[in-house]
Amino acid sequence: MQIARRQFFSLACAAIATTAISRIAAAQAYPARPVRIIVPSAAGGASDVFARVIAQKLSEYLGTQFYIENIGGANGNIGMGRAAQAAPDGYTILFVNLALAVNPALYDKVPYDPYRSFDAVTLAVTTTVLLAVNPKVRAHTVKDLIALIKANPGQFNYASGGGVGSPAYLVGEQFRLSFDLDLPNVPFNGTNLAVGSTVAGHTPIVFVAPAAAIPLVGEGKLRALAVMSKTRLQALANVPTMDEAGYPGIECDSWGGYVVPAGTPKEIIALLNHEIVRILALPDRREHSAALGEDTVGSTPEEFAEAIKLAVEKWGKVIRAANIKVN
């Protein structure tokens, strides 16, 4: 009996050792074939453009093709669910935005767990939300705008790009709830549509990602009142933060980053982190991001995991307070 037991344990240990060696060997040979990067939105959007630039550089640096697969739908749920089901071998990477943290509170059911389905690689880029108005609106400060809305109930609404649950929508609802404003939302599927509606005067107020609005602010077609970040944007240096405008607490640090299916070898995660961070540090990459109102980051996996956790908690509270649900 004891001999049989020893043989069993010897075989079990050998199997474990063989599996570990195989995983290490696979990680050392990585990447041995093309790697797909899932972008859970349609081609042509900001996330898609950003991810394609990084994919091209990864292909150059690692000598293997990194290619984009766009899987849109359900505010990113379909693509994120597909990535969660992929093999944890490093050959599927997911570029995510704030929807990863927002959707579990927004939907009754999502096809992934924001904590358990993925291992973080790096927080790649951060951006924020801009509050702007049509130039005909008689408000040059946030204080002016709040007073104007309160004095004219039922007369104002706001546009948000990205649909219900987007960072622009969520910070707009936070703004509305914070000041008890009669300010209905008009959601648009894209940031350009939201901005275009405000430029045309159909929706006099807009909460939007800066990239789509910066050129129009420069042309005088929009008036920027505040940014929802902790510090001013380089591309809009004259526009105050909400804190500087006298309203601390209304912030939105939206982000984009890379994750992989949970259980991906640590060696592969470390390699991907090193290469993506190196790409993000390139001067032309930083300059391009700054012009769009973005900041490149390049965090550790642990730092990105913590950012996801904080976002799940923060926006979950906002969504529940506003009673927002998507069927």
C-alpha cells in the first residue's frame, strides 16, 4: 500500500512538474504565432485607433503579428465576454475601457467578472470628460450654467457620446444629481454625433471625451466650461477643472488598458507589460495623446488591477443612485 501511495505521489509530482515546465517553455517561446487583440467596439473609434497603433509597434518589437479583432455590441459586453472565454495562453489580449468596470452595475448580467475573468497587464491611457456648451448659451462658467438651468426648468438637456453607460453619460448624471437639476440626457452612439448636435444647437450642453471637441473649441463652435480631471488638459490649458470652478468631487478619469484571460502565464504578462510600457513612453506617442486630451500611463499590472477595483466601486454607486439600468 505504501509503495503504491509513493508511486502515486511520484507520478502526480512528475505531472505537475511537466506542466510547469511546459508553461515556462511556452512563455519563453512567446509569441510563436499571431496574437489577436480584441477591441470590444466598432472599427474607427478612439479605442480602435489607439489599439491599432500599439499593435503595429508590438508586431515590430516582437517579430510576430499582433492584429486587431473588433467585436462590438452591448457596450462592449460581447467582446469582453469572448475574451473571458479565450484560452489563457497569451494569444488573446483585450483592450478595455471604463465599460469593463461600469457594465456589471449597469446590466443585470454580464458575461465576465471584472475581478476574476482577467489578469491586468497595464493601464495604458487616461482621459476625462469635457463639459461644453453651444456658444449661444448664456453661460461662461459652470456656476453660470447651473444658475441658468435652475432658472429655466424644462428648457435644457445635454448630449453625451457613447450611449447610456459611457463615461460622458455617467458624469453627466453625476452632475445632474449633485445639483438636483432638471436636465434630461440625450444619448448618442458616438462622440462626434453628440458634439455635432451641440454645435447645431439641438442639445445646448454636451459632456464628451475631449478628443472630439478640442478642434471645435479652438474654432469657437463650442465653449468649454470645465474638464472633469484632477488637473487641466495640456490641449485646453485655459479651461479649469471642476475643482477650480468651485465644484470639487465631480471627476471622471476614464481610461483604456490591456488585460488577458485569467491564468495567463506571469512571464507572458511581464513581457507584454514591458513592451507596451516601452511603446507608450515614445515621445511621438505621448505628443499625439496630449493633443487629443489624453495622458499615456504605462502602469504595473498591480496598479491597473487596483484602478479597475476603484472604478467598479465608484461608478457602481453613481449608477445605483441614478437608478440607471440597461436591458
